[in-house]
Amino acid sequence: MTETVNDSDKKLVRGLTLLDATMIVVGSMIGSGIFIVSAESSRLLGAPGWLLVAWALAGVMTITGALCFGELAAAMPKAGGPYVFMSEAYGKPVGFLYGWSQFLIVQSGTIAAVAVAFANFTGILVPVISGTNYLIEPITFGSYALSLSTQQLFAIASIVLLTLINTRGLEVGTWIQNTFTITKTAALLALVIVGLVFGWNSGGALFSADLWDSAANGWTLEKAQPAAAALGSLAFVVVLGRAMTGPLFAQSAWDNVTFTGAEVENPGRNLPRALIIGCVIVVSLYFLANVAYLVTLSLPALQNAPNGRVAVAVMDQIIGAPGLIIMAVALMISTFGCNNGLILSGSRVSYAMAKDGYLFAPLARTNDKHVPAFALLAQCVWACFLILPRTVTYTAGNPAPAFGNVYTQLLEYIVSVDLVSAALSVLAVIVLRQRRPEMERPYRTWGYPVTPIVFLTLSMFVTLTLLYLSPGTAGIGYLLALTGIPVYFLWRRRVTRSESSDSTAP
């Protein structure tokens, strides 16, 4: 039975069960990252043992973060998640900056990236869907260009389709989410079992005598991360932090279920459980998947997997050419289901901001199916737009330009901001315990205060690593997020004016 919310989110309906909420956690996390990022992390670290350490530390961050978010979500089960948490702990300006960066880059950019990944994997089975099969050839503007390929068009069509599905009501969106999440979780579990049972061989990287000795595997700091050389004995530790960013990206979006806090049944019980259960499932599967990679592939085969597709390399080694088709289908299911969760939940942040008067009023409206249709459509339009711009680079000796994706560049810029945002939310657990001791907390963070301290320590470690190794990239990310400051004051003035008009009205 559904229940209409009776607070500021009264037009939303509490129709998400514990299973639905858990499927949002799992489905939003499992995308394409687990099948790809281990190649880059293994190149950075140079030894299989250290690769597992990077995934383990990323898993610790994810689970400790979920334990902390559970307390906040249970205490403040409203649409918007961290936007609400940060607004309560630090004031509206900080909450607004979070919501602004989510709409401008993080959520919309991730939706764009996952949609293109979906189109890319579809192109393996349907070659006409290709990044070089142009409907509109790239139109170059200096270091940037605009184009429309069949791959881009297919990606845009997938976002539009999923958005329209989610405007038809929570029940339809959750049915899609649950179906695809169960399917792709089963596919990931199958990959783990096939790798561990049939891929096990003495040539696997995990059986190497140089399990921890990166140098013995041909690794050098100059090749991996030359910027860290000045740190001397701490250099490898910094490289480890850099290598964690791939696993952290693969495990991201676990907090998206908190965006839908106003639509979860019995939120004081179900939100913390969904976060913890979902994150434990995914973190465990991800770690086991990496063990499967390492018992099947040699370290060079893992590091040099074509296009970074480690999972495809595993299946190809075990069953041959059919493995490519199997993994292409699995990745299509994974990315399509992932984007459904991102689209469903992401719109709730802009909806919550609009409810507070900090974005256009129509975004705060729900349709007759009790979902924020205008917020869904605004998110759709912006995510689709981010697919069209391309970056343009030239290599020595090759006059032909190489085209990248602007959303990928934006996500690289914002990764540090995302880490800081998560840290601020976790810190809010401590801040609100001190500032609002009377607040009703149906669930309290297990292991407090050690749990938030562990998350904050690891988050600071990775953030400082990125600041040191890529100060320009991180700096641009912070500047992009800070563009929300003038926007906040513009909307604040609008809210103040509106309140003034209401108070003087006869």
C-alpha cells in the first residue's frame, strides 16, 4: 500500500519498498566501471596484491559512507538526500552548491557517460551504432566541436526513453529498475563464478611470485605517476590514492537512494537497510570480480586489455569469441539499468531545490502519477545536451584530430568535488549530533564515531592525492562547483522578494 507524504513533499508517494530501495542502490552502482577500471588501476600500481588493496579500501569507504548516510536519511527522509543533509548541517548555501553541482555536472554528466557506454556496447552487436558513423560531422570550434553520430543519437534516445518511462509513475520506474538490477547482478555473479571456477590457472596474476613487488613486474614511478616522484618514500602511497579513484567511481551513486527519501516506505527502517545491504552486496561482488580477473589473466593481459575491457578479456580467455557477445549483452543490461536508477533518483534533487525556491518553480511540480515530471525532463534535456559537445586533440605527426567527450572531461574535473561533498555529508553526522541532539534518529551509525572518522580519513587521503597530482583538474572542478554561488544569491533574492510580496499582500 502506498502512502502520500504529508510534509513539504506531500505530492510524492511513499511507494518504494525495502526491495525497491535496495535495487536502486545496487542498480545505480553497477554500471560499466567494474568491467573496465581495473586495467588502469593495475597499470598505476604494478602488482596484483596492491590492486586488491585499492578495491578493498574503496569498499571500506563505500560501506562506512553508507553506514553514516543511513543515519541522516532515516532522520531526514525527504527528497534531495545530501542537499537536505548539508542544508540542515551547514546552511542553505552549502546545500545549494551540492545540488547545483549535481544538476550541472555530476548526475547529468554521469547519465550522459552511462548512456554513451550503453550505445558503445550496443555497437558491438549492431555495428551501425558507432562513434565514427556521423549524421552530422564534427563542427570544430578551437579545442571543442559539436557532432551527432549514430552512437550519440542512440545514447540520447536511451535517456529520452528512460525519462519518459519514469514520468509514468514510480511503479513503472521501479519495475524497470528491479528487473534490470536483478538481471545484471546475476550476470556479474555469473562472471565471478565462471572466472573463479573455470578461469583458475597457474598463469593468473594472483599466483605470481611478485604479488606485491611492483618493480619486479616492470613498474616504475616515472611511467605510472611521475608527478609523485618528489614525495620520495611516500610516492607509492600517493599513487595508491590515485589508483583508488577508478574503484571509487565504479562504486559511486550508492547514495542516490537518499534522493528518493520522501518516497520510501517506513524510511527510518528501510533507508539504512537498503544502503547497507545494497553496498555490502556490490562491494563484495566487485572484490570477488577482481579476484576472478587475477586468477584468470596474467598481469600484462589485465593491464593491456583492449579498451580496458578486463571482463571481456576474461570471458574471451575462458570461452573464446562468444565471450565478447555475452559480455556485450551483459554490459548493455548493466548500463541501461544503471541509467534508469540515476534518472529516477537524480531528478529528486532539483525537485527539492525548486520546492525551496532555488530553481524554477515548475521543477517542483508533480504530475498525475505523483512524480516530478518537469524535473525529469529538465535533467533529460541537459544530459542529452552534454552528449553533443566533443573535445578536440591533436597528436604529433597526425593532422587528423581525435574527438573526446566533454562530459568525460567535466566528470574528471568534478571528481574531487564529489569526494568533498560525500565527506561533508558524513561530517554532518557528527555536526548534527552536537548541534541537534534532540533530533529523532530511528537509526544511529554503527561504530560511531570511528565509522565517520574512517570515511573522512580515506576521503581526505584521496582528495589530497588528486589535488597534488592533478591540481589543475581538481581546481577547475572546484571553480565549476563555485559557479553556484552567484546563482544561489540570485535565487535567494528571488525567494526574499516573493516572501516580501506575500507578507504585504492584502
